[in-house]
Amino acid sequence: MMAQSYSIRPISAQTLENFLVVHPLMHTKRPFGSAISIQVMKANGRFLLLAVMDEILEQHSENICWDGTFSIADILIVKYKHSIKMKIQKEPVKVEGRARQLQAKVNDLRRVAALFIPLYKNSNGVLPVFLDKLKEDLEEATTGLVEKKWFMEYLTHHVAMMPTTGRRYFEIALISEYLGILRSIMLSKPSAYPNSWKTIVKSTKNGSITLLHDVYYHDNPCTAERPDKYESTVRGLIRFMRNVLEHGKRHALVSHNYELELYLAWMFPGFLPGLMRTLLQQGIMTKHLEDVWSAFKASKSDGWDPCSI
């Protein structure tokens, strides 16, 4: 199932309420055979959210909006052979003036957060990985942000909706694309972990999963000359994450490659969204990391995400 390349004829059309009855949106994964529960979107859940965001942002690009007045009852889900699409069965609002129009778009995004994100909570109120960040980004949208092309790109390809394969590729590829233009970002501390991301790693020493601790200290003896091979910077964390993704199988009972990426997403939920946002906001992603960005975007329509099964 893909989110784009729609067939000409739909297979079915149903209300969102009926769609939810037969299509669970999320499920639980237990990485490395552990007792740790991580919430993950199922394929239908991921493609529903992609369809929602695609429809809202596409209409916004044509200055069509609803000023946040739509409800669950207004949502129609149209299924095609390889895709689904969302339609809002309510007349768009007519607003006068640029400022009022931008505010109406903001209200739509906040309405998406209020209506759709709660559908993905489990019985304990826990959301799938990165989805709390998407909720925050939607709720904190402003009139200044919604007219920025980079912000629309960020929402369209938000890591919460992208497959684990695309996120894994991005994390591994980024460290090999180290350019001078990235220097200030790479040498800064991760904004989500202003003290040190290493405290999270070291806290896993006596946990049920010691993967991060074991990878961190592998071939990393502390000496007076070199107390640590990993910096407390963005570059240091990316290098560490790459080593987990590429060598984690040596330190954990890994049944599927997606488990490593999923576990990193669960342990460092604020890092990848924040880095992605910074790279897009500063224009670095589209000007200097075109190949990495293009490959990441292409993964959006990946119909087979092992983490969703």
C-alpha cells in the first residue's frame, strides 16, 4: 500500500469511523525479545496519517482551508488498489486577507493534532515513536511558519510518518556526508539533550537491554590521552547511532534490522526530528544534501515497512 500514485478508480469509500473499526492503527513491538513495549504505527495507521497530512497541505498550497472547523464525521477515506486518500466532506471556509488566511491554516493543523493524534494512543495513553513530536509541531504552528516552504516540507516528510527503512538510511548516510557547511551544526550539542546524550547511554548499563552501553564501550577505553571516542556533540551522537545500526547485532539478540532503528528512536525521540528541522530551516538539506534528502523522501511511499507488520 502506498500513499501516492493513486489509481483512477477507487475500490471503496467509507467514513473514518467505519475505517477505524476494521483497520487498527498501531501495535506493540518488543525489540530483541525483551519485555520493553514500544508503540509503532501499523501500515494502515501510517498511510492514514500520510493521507491526512497530504490532503491538508495540498489544499493549503492552493489557499484552501477549513479554519479548523472539520470533525471526525466529515472525514471520508477512499481506498485505491495501492493507496488511500482522505477527503474532508465539508465546504472550505472563505476568509479575507492574508493574515486571516494564514491563521485559518494554523487552525487546520492544530485541528489535525486534536482529532487524529489521539487515535494512535494505546490504553496507557502512549503514542508511537516520534508521534508526540509531530503533535507538538502541529500544535505549535504559527502564521509565520505555515508560509515557509521548509516547514511544509518538514511536516510532509515528518519522521513520525516515515518508514524505519528511510530513517535508518538517513542516519547512516548523514555521517558520510559531513561537509564544511555542516560544521556548526555537527559540533553543537543536540538541542534535545543540552547536558549530554551520553547520560542516556550510560543509564542502560544495568537495564534489561544493555545494547547502547555495550556499543558505547566497545573499543572505547578511557585513557588520559583520549577519555572518550564519542564527542558530546551532534556528530558524536550520529556516529554512535551509526555504530549501533551497523554493529548492534554483536551486542543484542536482533531478529530484524528495524529493531535497532526503532530502539534508537525510542531512546532518543527528540534528536532526529530536531536535526531534520534544523537542516531544512537553514536550507542545508535541499542545497547540500540533495541525494540524502531525495532518497529519504522517496521512502515515504514504501509499501513494505517491516516495522509496520
